[in-house]
Amino acid sequence: DGFTVMKGVLANLATDVIRRAISGLKQLGQAFVDVGKQAVSGYAEFEQLEGGVKKIFGDDMAQTVIDNANRAFATAGLSANEYMETVTGFSASLITSLKGDTEKATAYADKAIRDMADNANTFGTSMESLQSAYSGFAKGNFTLLDNLKLGYGGSASEMLRLVKDRS
């Protein structure tokens, strides 16, 4: 009787272990599928953003912007996609204000993104708030300037003072 009971207990344990192992393997397989989907989605987004960068900056400067995007994790704490999304958000008006000079716009955009990252790290301002503020600046709206905690008010004259002070 003891052997039969022990045999039943071991069989139940083995069945439970096998069920748990199969469940764990299913979860692991689903995790791999999810990572694969995220990778494909991230690459598709990269391709779309790269197309936007090429359209805005043209063939002559697009590769520089893409190279900056690929280094953005080290220079600004952003993914390449986040960098290109941010750049494309304000570069059209930046290029217009620079009379079509995409080389200057590329340099200014990179400096702006590095400044955003510096502000986020120094003052704890969220990158989303900074991106929104810079997007507003590109459209001539300076009301969010005071949210950057730099000691400048939210007006065009205060933006000019900031630019002069930082030059």
C-alpha cells in the first residue's frame, strides 16, 4: 500500500512539474514572439522616420541626421527613433528660418536635442515637455520657455535674450 501511495504521489508530482515546464515554455515562446514583433515594429518606425528625415533634410544632410540619431543614446539619452521623431517635429520651420540651409539646421537641431537632454538631466524636466516647448519655439510660440526652468520668461524677447546669453 505504501508503495502504491508513493507511486501515485510521484506520478502527481511529475505531472505537475511537466505541466509547469510546458506552461513556462509557452510563456517563453510568447515572450520571443513579442520581442520579435517589437523589433519589426521598431524597425518599421525607423524606416518611416528615416524617410521623413530624407525628405526634410535632403540627400546632402540626411545621413548626418541619421548618424546623429544612431549616436543619440550616448549623446542625449534618446533612441534613434525618438531622436528622428524630435528632429522632424521642428526642423521644417528651422530650415525655413535658416533660408533653406540644411547644414546649419542639422547642427542646430542636434544642439537643441542635446540641450533638451541636458535640461532633462539637470532640472528633471520631462523630455515630452521639452519636445513640446521646442516644437512651440519652432512655430514662434515662446510661452513654454519659462517651463524650462532656465530663468527666462515666456516671450520672444526672453528667447532672444536666451539665445544671446548662450551664444
